[in-house]
Amino acid sequence: MVTAVTHPLVQHKVSLMRDVHTGVKEFRELAAEVSMLLAYEAMRDLDLSPTHLTTPIQEGDFPMLSGKKLALVAILRAGLVMTDGILNLVPAAKVGHIGLYRDPQTLQPVAYYNKLPADIAERRVFLTDPMLATGGSASAAIQFLKDAGAQTIKLMCILAAPEGIAVIERDHPDVEIVVAAVDEKLNDHGYIVPGLGDAGDRIYGTK
Ligand code: URA
């Protein structure tokens, strides 16, 4: 299932990210802001329980978050800026990291770094990867999370290509994809079109 967040603020900020003239500082800030807005939507179904407290006027039962705790998991390196942004909303969430590279022979994603919260199986997981392109890395990361016991996983992306969405829907039909925009296609180099270029390079100012 794909949830496209069509809110005007999100669309405006994503267009600024697409602009080739947007510099590193602004791009990074926008990525964090868009991620917060995506999280607002992705976390719409978090559980609430009435909690007894006293306002300056009177006592009462008021809704507060309950149920499973949260884990944010970044696919290195571009997913980091997304988890940093989302932590502004849910500062008590635990954070995991998954690093993958593509084996030049098999072209399959291979994990070179993984560090997850020990209780990942008891947490709702929000996996961050700004660009869902071929879907290979995201699908492998989801499988890794499932192998570690994670049961409820949402994939949060800023842009997605239809090709990447199809791979996640095929491999992990239980995983909801929350995305700001679904673009046209992938080009021959695996870039999303029209896209925003290489998200990692634009976030970190590398080439
Ligand atoms: N990764 C990126 O950073 N950009 C793309 O367009 C595709 C994959």
C-alpha cells in the first residue's frame, strides 16, 4: 500500500528540494522538514490511551500515546537526515542503522553495517530511505528487519519510482510506503526522473 502525502506544504518543500539551485544547507533542512511531515502521516494510526492528569483547571482523562514503542531505522547514509528530522517529533524513539552496498558480481544488496535496537521485535518500525529507486536496498533492509523480528514496518521515502514501489509491493505486501511524491520512472543510470539527483550527495555536499 502506498500513501502519498499530498499536503501543499510537503509538495512545496519537495519542489524546492528538486531545484538544482538549492544548496546543501537548505536541502538538508528541507529533507528533515519533509520527513517530519511524512511522519505526521505515517504515525496517524499510533495507539492512544486515556491518561489521568490535572490541568490548571480540573482533573480528567486525556489521550496520550500508548502501545508499542517506536524505532526509526535509517538506511545509510541518506536515511540519516530523515531519522534526525523525525526525532524532533518522537525524541524517545530508538534508532537503528542499516548499511548496504551492491555486490558488483551478483548486483545483490549486501549488509556491511547493522545496528538495531535489541527489542526491535516489540517496536513499530519506521524505515527511512529518501529515494525509493530500484527498491533493491529497501527490500533487503525490510527483510533484514523482519529476520530480526520486526513485525510492523512502514517505509518512509521522499520520492519513489514506480519500479521501486512494485518491488516492495511484490516482496513485502504488508509494508506501507509513505512517500511525498511518486515520480515518472528510473533512467538508465538508476536515477529517479525527474527526481532530485543523488540525495546523499545533496545532503552531505559530496560528489
Ligand atoms: N538514489 C538517489 O539518491 N537518487 C536517485 O535518483 C536514485 C537513487
